[in-house]
Amino acid sequence: MNQFNPPALLRNPHVQSILNSIKLRRPLVARRAKGMQAAAASHIIDCGNGVRLQGYFSGHNSKPHTPRPNDLCILIHGWEGSSESSYLLSAAGTLWEQGMDVFRLNLRDHGSTHHLNEGLFHSCRIDEVVGAVLRVQSLFPHTRLFLAGFSLGGNFALRLAARAPAAGIVLTKAAAICPVLYPPRTMHAMENGLQIYHRYFMKKWRTSLRVKRRHFPHLKALHRTSGFHTIGEMTRYFVENFTDFPDLMTYLNGYAITGGALAHLQVPSLVIASLDDPIIPAKDLSQLASPACLEIKTTRYGGHCGFLQNYALTSWADRQILEFFTV
């Protein structure tokens, strides 16, 4: 158990989870990340197999294809977030201010990228993220390469770290903040916990699918976005109509990182998880494999990807990521 002791009014897990992404925090984060955002340039990344993803590179040296003596961190947002999410900007700004270049990657159909690929996003599309990181490594050579992700992005980061050596990615370290561990239990927690999270993600997902349909109107099965009452019902429909998975559980287990998924992990990796996370059940941490290179830090407080340490809403987790990468 690691020490993270926010003020009393910030100890509630829902306060932590909601304040992390609320509009109230955005101007505070934007001010701290001003230099990083001013240096950002958009890039369309060829991931192989006709897939394109988009992201923003913020470098202290803007010349392309130029080896840089400093480090690069690729950051991955959570489900229905984007490269502009407050928690991602906060982490990127912290790393950039300490001299690190950053690349904020948008997953398929996140941010304003629905038009780039006809196929819909789903959480088992790890190969294209591996392809994106491999391409970023080539486009922006650096002394060291790091990877950090939040929630579903943390899940992607750990799966990618496990695949990095075989893919030719020279990854120095990886960090995951509140990563999705065992998706069936995460889905159950969202459906049966405080309904603000369930409603939030359902609304965001429906909006994303409407945008997708505008770009690809021939995808007729996209017309059903309002007739579902739970994330489980909606996910089952899209698994059956837009993936090759035979059923919902096969799909959910396809991106679980519990069991032996991380058993052969070779890249030094850090998981930061809160025991009061209302979305990712902490009990699933015990089901992770235990390779020598995996460190797990748990906190009593923090909610889901919160870890806000004061009333200025600065992130304790950002500093932990920075310390892990620079030690």
C-alpha cells in the first residue's frame, strides 16, 4: 500500500473519478500543459494493413526524422476519451515540462478520427496499436521510448508491452493507471454501480456511433444506437454484428490481462491502482501474473484514474509516472 492522502473532501472515490474529467478541471490542466499543447503537431500514422490512427507529437525539437537526445513517451487515453482528455493532457504536460517529448495517440474512432477507418473500434484491436507505436518509434527516434495508458488505455499499454520485443519495439518502460483487468467484472461494475458512470459511457458511445454512421452510412447495423438499456446488451449486439468473435464472453476475455496474459512480460512495467476504484474491481489485481519486471502500487484512495492530491486538482499519478520513467 502506497501513501496517497488527499484532503478529506477529495477522498470519496466518486469525487476523485468525476473531478478527474469534469470541465471544471480543464482550464487548470490547460494552463499547466500550455507549452506542450503549443508544441503539438497532428500526425496520421500508418499502422499497417490499411489502418490509420491519428495522434499529436509535442517535441522540444520539431524537425522530423531527427534523432533526439531526450526521451519520448506515448500516451493512450481510456475508452471514449481522446488525446484531449484532461487526464491525458495533465500527464503529457507534466512529462513535457520535465524535458520529455510526448505523443498522444488516439485509438480508432476516438477524438475526431471516425473517418479514418471503416471498421469499428473494439478493445481487441491490439495489433493496430502495436503497429502505431512501431511507426511512431520510426518517425521520431529517441534515446528511450516509454508508454503510459489510462483505464482501457492502460490495458492496451500492458498488452503492448508484452508484445513489444517480438514486434521490434524497443520499449524502455510502461505504466498503466487503473487498467482494465478482467472486462466481464468491469462491465458488471458499471452496470450495477453508481449509474452516473453507466449513463455517461452509454451516452458517449451512442454519440460516437452516430458520428461513425455519418461517415459510413452503408453500415446499416449502426442504426441501432438507442434501443439498448445496458452496456452489456449494446456490446453483445456489436460483437455479433461487427466482429468475428462468436459471443460476448469470448470477446471480453480477448482483452483481459488477468491469468497468464502478462506472464512473459519483459519490459519493466508499473500498475497504479486504487482499492476504491468504482469501475475496475481491485480484487482482480490478485489475478495478474507476477513477472519480476511488473510492479503494482495500490492506494486506499484515488477512485478511477483520479489521484487528485489537492484542491488545485493536480495529479499524484502524473508524478509517479514521471518518477518511474526517470529513475
